[in-house]
Amino acid sequence: MIEILKYCIPSLIVLLATWIVMYKLFKNEQQKREWELKRAAQKEISPIRLRAYERLALMLERTQPEHMLMDLDVSQFTAAQLQQRLLQTIRLEFDHNLSQQIYVSEQVWELIVAARGQMLAFVSAMAMQLPPESTSLDYAKILLTAYNTNGETANQKALHALNAEAATLV
């Protein structure tokens, strides 16, 4: 019996040591494969995310009053028509870029949504301040003046957060 144990115990120790080495080797290889897959996925997703950041930054820029008014012939509208056109522009820009939310953090997306809401409210509030007989030029002037004296706007805050997050990718 002792003779059998002399052979079995060293064999079991060698078997156990072999199993431990093989287990660690396979685990290391699996981790290496997972890392390579992540790296390959990151190479594909990074350019897509950067394009999403670009599109959202462009949307935030396009929905500022000076940019929206630059694209329109203000004199051909009434103040109410101009207000509706600006509100429509903001909504369309946002809706067009809605799918980009999957590429940005939740905090940045919330800032973008807040910027949209504040810009819609701002455009409407400025229209309410005008007398009924006001022209679209009067509306455009009050809109630009109020926007430029507001300090840092929600669009600018969202743009700063978006730029900061995009910088982490590069």
C-alpha cells in the first residue's frame, strides 16, 4: 500500500501542477483574445463616435439665433411666421440628430436636450415680448440682442461638455 502511495502522490502533484499551469495559460489566452476584440471594436466605433460628436456640435451651432437667422430672408416673414420657422428649425435639427444620443454619455445628452428646450422657450419668450404690429426685423433684433447678452447659454454649455467628452476619445 505504501508502495502505491509513493507513486500516486507524486503523480497527483504533477497532475495538479500541470492542470494549474494549463488553466492559467488558457485563461491568459482568453483574456488576450477578449482584449484584441475590444481593441478591434474600438477601432471601428471611434470614428463613428467622432462623427456623432461632430454632428451634435453642428446641431448646437445651427440652432443658435444668429445662425438660424443668417439662413433666412427675414424680411419676407411676419414676426409670428419667423418665430414658427425658428421653432421648426430647432425641432428639425434635433430630430435629425436624435440617433446620435447612443454615442454620447447620458450627461452630455441631457445637456443637449436641455439646450433644445431652453432655445425653444427663448424663441417663444422673445416673440411674446413684441407688440402685435412688430415686424420680423424687430423680432430678429430683439432675439439677437437678448441672446448675446445672456452670458453662457445652454447651447454653449452643451457644446463645451460635448467637446470635453470628444477630447477623451483622441
